[in-house]
Amino acid sequence: MRVSRIYVEEPLDVGTRVLEGDVAHYLGRVLRLAPGAPVRLFDGSGQEWPGVISDVSKKSVTVELQPGEPGLPESPLQVHLGQAMSRGERMDWAIQKAVELGVGEITPLSTERCEVKLQGDRADKRQAHWQQIAISACEQCGRSRVPRINAPVRLDEWLRSVTADLRLVLHHRTDMQLTNLARPSSLALLIGPEGGLTAQEIDQAEATQFRACRFGPRVLRTETAPVVALSVVQQLWGDF
């Protein structure tokens, strides 16, 4: 029997926890769980709390939590993904799969050829939407720590602020292979938009200690590139 994993924002502890709002609606109305059903709650701290539903009402679900247990260990490779924004479900899909593949942090980027322009309330709403996608991905894949989805920024701002042992920009017009690089403990990974990064943007990345690297002979779509790149780096330096 599959046990539902649910993220809650407030810190958890052993004892009775009353869940309300969207979480209660999901457990009681969508999944139709009844008293006696097992669940697992996590709060992003790396711990998980097994529990049993004791009551279901129209507006709340009550769970009796047992002592916390260590959750799934995170990858030893800390990856900060800088992902150029794309339209609609392509960006959602890229974030979802990046979380499943162990990314530690994601920053949506505005680039010269980027089709998406976000400011003000629209940017805040999209950030909240993408953070919820990350939470849902963690609930599904077993992660107990939720990657942070940062507010969208311009590429040049991100290049100046990001720090990592190794910084890579995906670029199919280079001969650099990952196997030529030493194992890092942290990695910054830059993925361009559908039309690709401009030559000037690649020069800007290289001027801030990013190294151009290719992941095979084919040109990948912007939502495919992070899946391939994260799979490869997790195989070489992470926990695959």
C-alpha cells in the first residue's frame, strides 16, 4: 500500500496535528482517506513523521504523529540550476524533473532570447507556482528537503552572485567533456532558453568562471537539457 507523503510549512513534532486548507482538502476530498489511514508528513527539515489519520471533517484532517525519522539523504553534490525561463508547461516540467533528479536550488533566469518576461505581481505568482511544483515533486519522489525556487533575475545578476566549486554553461559548440573535470562538491549549472544563449552571454558566463561544456553531439531543448545534465552529473559525482 502506497503511503501518502505530505509537506507542511510549520515545524512538526510528535503528537496530534490538525491539518486545514488545501492539505486537508487533498487528503480528505481528493484522496478520500479515512480514519486509520497511514500518512507521512515532512516539513523540509530532513525529518519525516509517520502518522495515522484519526479524524476527517469537512474542513480539517487530524493526524496522530509518531516520533520523527531521518528522511531520504540528499545528494552529496549540491547543484544550483540557473534555468532560462520558458513558456507554460515547459518550465514547470523542467523544475519538476530537476527536483526529482536532486537539484538543491533553482533560479529562473531572464536572458536576451527568453520568451517570458516577468515583473512585479506576475513574477511573485510564478515563483509561488514553481515553488509548489517543487513541493509536489518532493512529495512524489521521496525527498525530505524542498529545494528553494528563487525569484526570477537577469542572467548577468545571477552570474555575478552565484558561487560553486564548479560552474558550467551548456554549449554544444565546445569540445570540453565532463570526464576531464575534477569532482566538485558544489555545482552551478546554466541552461539557456529555447533559442540558446547569445555569444555575448556565453562570454559573460566564461568571464565569471563558468566553463563551457557539452553533453553529447545533439542540441537539446531547454526543458530537456537540465534532465540530461543533472542525470550525467549525478552519475559522475552524485548519488546515482
